[in-house]
Amino acid sequence: MKLRAVQRLAFATPLVLALVACAGAPRDGATDIPPKSELHFVDLQGFDRELAGSLGAPLPKVDVGFYDRVTPSALPERLQHWMAAVEDGGGTVKVVPPKSSVTAKNPFLLIGAISSLWNASRIAREASARAQFKVAQAYDAEIILKQDDKGDSVVDRVVFIQRSK
């Protein structure tokens, strides 16, 4: 009986080791997603993986559009992490006002956008700890505003532009 148990163990151990070796190292998931030059923001981790894959490709320019109405003063926190990573890498984040207007209907919205970016400095410390945001450090970012039907300034898109080395 003892011999039988030893034989089973002797057979099972190499089999288990072979299966574990074939499994390989776990992947972060970013390499599974093909890079895209145009993305749409969805406040989910999948967006982070898509953007990290596109910026890590590296693509010269990545446009991020929005499904929802986003005001400059209420930039989603997930996107603020990316803006913080851009600044952490020495890049710049610019707010580009709407082209069609001489003056914004509500100048406090632009001030809100700037204060929102200042909030990004707090987030920068958190973002620098996460490796996926490091790919944004080679980019500048522009927050492009547009006027909605009511004449308010809203975020049209965010453009990540690769800096020349």
C-alpha cells in the first residue's frame, strides 16, 4: 500500500510541475488589447487598459472622446490620474477653449478646469505608484472644450500628444 502511494506521488509531481510551467507568467492584460488612436471614455478599468495599451504602443496621438456631457470642472477622477501622470513625467496639460466663441459664457468653468487640474497633483502621488500610468509620462495632453446647445463649455475630447524626445 505504501509503495502504491509513493508511485502515485512520483507520477503526479512531474505532471503538476509540467502543467504549472506551461501556464507561464500572468500577464497584465494591456498587451491583449490592440492600440487605438481613438477611444471613448468609460469610467471602468477597461478604459485604463485600452489607454495604457495605446500610449504604450506608442502612438503619436490618442484622442479620447466622451459619451456623456462632462464639464471642465468635473473631469472624472479616472481621467485625472492620467493627467497627473502626464504632468509627473514633465508634460503639460492645456485647456483649449471652444473655437467658436470669443468669450466663454461662464468663465468660472475655465477656472474650475484649472482647479480640477490642481487636484491632479494630489492624484499624481497615487498615480505614480501604478505602473500603467507611467506610459502617459511621454505625452502632453490637451483638454479640448466645445460649447453645448445651451452655450456652456463642456469637454469635447482629451488629446494625448507624444512629446518629441
